Amino acid sequence: MKRVYTNADAAKGQQAELDIPWDTRDAAAYLGMGKWTLEAWRVRGKGPMFHKYGRAVRYYKSDLDAFRAQSARRSTSDTGKE
């Protein structure tokens, strides 16, 4: 089956907003980081919510957006806890 579009295209805004599962590479590209960072965070229990389907790890855009929103800070001394 031929893939018509990629999640990387969607991350660049070239595809409609769909909450489809993204692999680690596409999720990392959307967040602007390396896939190794997401993989290390998964082991440590950090980072965005992810889903496992057998051995496959998938991320949803809604979870990535929630992670981005919760990671926002106003200064370097802001811990995010009020």
C-alpha cells in the first residue's frame, strides 16, 4: 500500500489537521527535537503521552500539543509549578 502523505508533511502544515498516530521520527520532527530524545524520555517516564500497539510506539498530535502547552514557561527560573 502506497503512502499518500506523511505525518512530517502534516507537521509542516501541508496536510489537514488530523489526529492520526505518528511514529517517533514524525513526532520528534513536529516538536523540533531528535527522535533519540523522545526515546530517552519514554524510558524515564518523561515527555509527551504515547501509545503502544504491540512493539509499535505512536504519538497523537493532540498529546504532542498538550505536552507543548504544559512545557511553556515565562522565564528560565519558572518551574511550571505554581
